[in-house]
Amino acid sequence: MTTRQETHELTMTRPTERELRFERTFDFPREEVWKAYTDPQLIGQWYGGGQRVEEMDVRTGGRWKFVADRPGGSYSFEGEYLEVDPPRRLVQTSLNGWNGMTTTEAIDFEDIGHGRTRLVLTSTFGTAQERDTFIANGAEIGAKYQFGQLTQLLERLSNSAA
């Protein structure tokens, strides 16, 4: 039997030489997790540790741009939505202004019943070396932090709706 802690642990895998995949289960309905990813008022509260949303047109062909103000300067993260299938799937390009890497990210929101959602984020890099550099620079730690921030936001929203 799987314990609560095990089901909520982030897993990171390398499905192919250019891909990096993160999986995590959330105790919230798929529609709520989807909304946290696609509502400009919500995503800035958890994504990247508090980024400013400058543009977010969540539709196929729409663009997005977030800006992180950090000591030493501001970094933008931006891309285009290639596929938007509410509340199941987002596919987007992502240009990381901090490291200059461009990836394609597929984010799948799987309803696993009982008000729970499995989120699977697969990033495809230009080369295996880019993927490995991203991993070496703390990808897993960053994803754990980010998904922890998402969980906290979902808990706050759930508590305020109760």
C-alpha cells in the first residue's frame, strides 16, 4: 500500500536523452490545479517563487511572459502556447531568461479520482547536454520548491472557499 507521503513525493525521470519528466500528485481536483496554472492572478503567487505576469494569453498560439526580479537583475521567462486542452493538457515553448535555454514543456493534468490530480510535466531540451546541465543546476530542488508553493496556494484557495 502507498502511503500519503509517497504519493505526494516528486519523481524526476529521464524518459529519453533530451527529456526531463516530473510527476507529482495533488489532493485537489484537476480543475483547481488547471486554474492555478492558467489564471494570471494565481500563477504569479506560486510559479518561480513569485514572478510578475506581464503577458498570459492561454490559448493555442497565445503568448506568455513572466519576469522575476532578483538581486542582480530581472530575468524574463516567456514562450508560446502550442496546445491548450482544458483541463487536461498544456504544451508550451519556454525561453528561460536566466540560463538562455529553450524547451518545449508538455503539462498533463490527470484526474485520478477522489478529488486528486496527477501532474506530469515533460520538458524537451535541444540537446542531452542542455538537459543534463539543467539537472546539475538544481532542477529537482527547484521543482520540489515550486510544486510545494503550488500546494500551499491550492490549500489557501480551498480553505478560503470552505
